[in-house]
Amino acid sequence: MSYSTDLTAAEFSHITDLLPERSHMGRPPWSSHIIINAIFYVVKTGCQWRLLPKDFPPWQTVYGYFRKWQSTGLWSQLHERLRHKLRGRLGKDPHASVGIIDSQSVKTVLKGGTKALMEERR
């Protein structure tokens, strides 16, 4: 079964060289493509790891890969690679010189303002 969150073979080819090589020890590992698709499914849909559809590898396996790749910095490397490719395709310098944050979308103080936070409790 395929999902709208799945990477095509062409999309996956842009990141294969960054993924760790498969180990030849223990059980045969799942393909990186399937693991990436499962992780993207969880991230895009917001479902819990335990609710990952049964046509993906077991949730514990997918989560294990996610955590391992997080600790090794793989997600940052993938982000950098894809950002550089996209900016290059758009004719922009691969390294952004400015970042903008919309201050209206970030709540900085709870209801009641700083006074409610600073009041002395008795």
C-alpha cells in the first residue's frame, strides 16, 4: 500500500548517500526507503508511533531508527542537503543570509501578562 507521504524513487535517490550502510549482522534490516516512509507518515499525520499502519515495519523498529538517526545528526544533514538543492534550483545562494519569524504567531506571555507571573504568593 502506498501513502501520500511516501517518497518516490527519484526523491529517495537525493538522500541515499547520506543514509548509513546496512549492517550484515543480526536480522536482515528493513530497507531505508521503507523506514523513511514510515517516519514521514508519523510526522505528517501526527499519529502516535504505536498507531503506525501494519504495512510498515513494527513501530519499535521505526522509532529506533528515528532516534538513532536523530542522535547521529542525520536529520540535520538531510535538511541541509535538501535546502541547498532547493535554493540552488530557485537560483538563490545556498546559504540564507536572513531569517524571518512572524512575531504574531508566537505567544510570549500567558494570559494575565507579566504581572500575573510576578505576583508574590502568600
